Amino acid sequence: MLFFIIFGTTISKIIVTLYPNSSTNYNSLVEVFMKSSDTPQAIINYKKSLTLDFGNSSAEKYIKKLSHHIK
């Protein structure tokens, strides 16, 4: 399982680097961080996704939900 998380993180980071203006790519990176229980990084990437797509209501919802878990 750890291999897949590391592999997924690496691939997702490469994709975000290649296509930094795609909110969908940041959402994919969030999924990897959620699988590895890295909530702070998930929030950071949800916020980046939201700046690229203001209409991303699910990102906004999850930012609020996840923020309560790290306080």
C-alpha cells in the first residue's frame, strides 16, 4: 500500500508541475494526500484548486470539513 501512495504522490506532483493551471490535477493530488492521511497538504491543494476554479463547491466544502480535523 505504501508503494502505491508514494507512486501516486510522485505521479500527481509531476502532472501538477506539467499542468499547473488545472484544478482537476490538484484535486487528484488531494486524493493521494487523503489516502496517506496528510490533511494539511490536502487542504493546501484544495485551496489551490479553488483558486483555479472558483465554482468548485466541493473543494470549498472539504476545506471547511478538513480544517475542523486539524485544529
